[in-house]
Amino acid sequence: MPNILLCNDTASFTETSVEATTVGGLRSELGLSTEAINVNRVVANDTHELRDDDMVAAVKTNKKGGKTKS
């Protein structure tokens, strides 16, 4: 069971114990189906293995922002 530093829906990383050993498992465990997952500041695929103290950020991929000029 890895202890990771997780940033999900917050602006900071929180120490989190998870059952998942891969990014794909983490997606399932935390319901992160549409987010891009960064591990140690690099986009990781679902087969990437998680290790203790990895910095894991879930990034929403469908966000739109900014104001349009009229």
C-alpha cells in the first residue's frame, strides 16, 4: 500500500495512503476517469507503478476558462 502525496481538487499535496499500485488502479479507487494523472510532474499512463512519496496530481482535462472579448 503506497503512501503518496496527492493533489486532487485542492491547491496542495496531502499525504494519502492508497490501495492502488498503478495509476490505472488509482483512477478506479478514486473515481478519476477523466483526469490526467501526473506523477512527479510528468504525465503518467495507467500502467505506471506508484511508489511511496510519489507526488501525484489529478488534473481536470475538460476545464475551460477565461473571458471572451466582445
